[in-house]
Amino acid sequence: MTTETPPQPPKTEKPSDNTSAWVQRFASRVPSRGQVLDLACGSGRHSRLFLERGHPVLAVDRDLSRISELGVQEDFQDREIDLEDGSPFPFAAGSFAGVVVTNYLFRPILPQIIQAVAVGGVLIYETFALGNERFGRPSNPDFLLTPGELLDAVAGQMRVLAYEDLILDAPKPAAVQRICAQRED
């Protein structure tokens, strides 16, 4: 007796666990094989995504203990840097094909973060916005974007591919602002 295997749904590329849906959506906009800066990388979830997509990645955080297993991969570098210690921003303008920032805001370096994107490169940024205080942390306005702040930050420097300022229900309720912008010639 033979049995037929029921048809299986097509397999789709599964990105690294816990990656931001916003970052997943725009990851393909980063020029092929271009180096990606994962700024304030945390656990390295977006570093993994871009490594899987064939990009060299530089992961930066003040504590790299949560990404130690990534250190042995080809095309991966990490640097332990406290971006808030008053030192000059450590990366030159136009250094990266992609700059990814999630759940992090330190306004004094926001202009340098944007300038780090190379011509043709993409900024993918997503963090908390005013209104998040009703859902929990962060609640300090120093760590919450004001309405339109990301749009204002890239104005005159980059073409906005997508922008949202909204309340998310998942993975937990949060007020966020997010942008994907490209530096053109």
C-alpha cells in the first residue's frame, strides 16, 4: 500500500528569530554584499539576518557579551564601544551600505548615524516614540522620538522610502517610529 504525501506549502526564507518585521521588510534594499553597521546591536538579531543575506556586518554595542557566538563567522566584526561616553562618533561619513538601528536613541549622534550611510545605501531605523510611556519602558522622553523626528533628521539628505509613526500590538504594545531612507547621488 502506498500513501501519498500531502502537498506541502512552499518553503520561505526564514530570517533570524526575533528580527524586526520592519528590518526584514527593507533588508533587501541594502546594496548586495555591502557592509552593514548594526548599531546598538544588542543580541545581534539583525547582524544574523544580514549575515544570512550575504552582507559583511560590523556589530557595535557597549556590551558584546550577548553576541559572542557570532565572532567566529566570516564577514563578521564586532566593536565594543560606548556611543554615549562623549567620544567622537567612531565612523566616517559614507562608510556603510546599510545602517540598522532598533530600540536605541541617543540624539547627539543621530546626525552622524545618518551621515554614515554611503551613496546608494540605506538607513533602517526603528525605535520608541512619545506615547510609549503608557505601555511601560522606555518612558523617559529622552529615549522617545517626537512626532516626525526621524523624517526631520533625514530631510534634505536622504530619500524616504517608507515611514511610520504608530502603535504596535506585537510583540508587545509599543509606540514606535520607523523609517527606511536611501542616500542618493
